[in-house]
Amino acid sequence: MDHHDMQRLGDYLRHERQAKGWSTRRLAAAVGVDMAQIVRLEQGRVQSPHATSLAAIAEHLELPLADVF
């Protein structure tokens, strides 16, 4: 994943999380990761996010899995 892809994914996840009214803390707790991991992901600072984390984020935010991957 290049920097542009990382930033696009982060922007998309932040937008969807905020549209749902969720905080980073709430999403992190639902997914079972540290809040800092969600923040880094949304900032486009995670080059290779774990597939299980992305799948859990998609599930909790009710996003199509294909859009997240």
C-alpha cells in the first residue's frame, strides 16, 4: 500500500466513523485494538493494516468489506 492509498483509506474510515457518530475510543473498543491504532490508521500512517482489524472495522461501521480492502 503506498502513501496515497494509506491516506485514502484513513480518510474514508474517519469519515464513515464520524458519520456513524462513533469516537475513535468506541471503535477501538469494538474492534479490540488500541485507540492509537485507529488514530494511526485514520491518519494514513499504517502501511500494512491487519486484515482482521480491517474486517472488524468494516463490520462495526457497517461498510462493504470490498470498500475497506
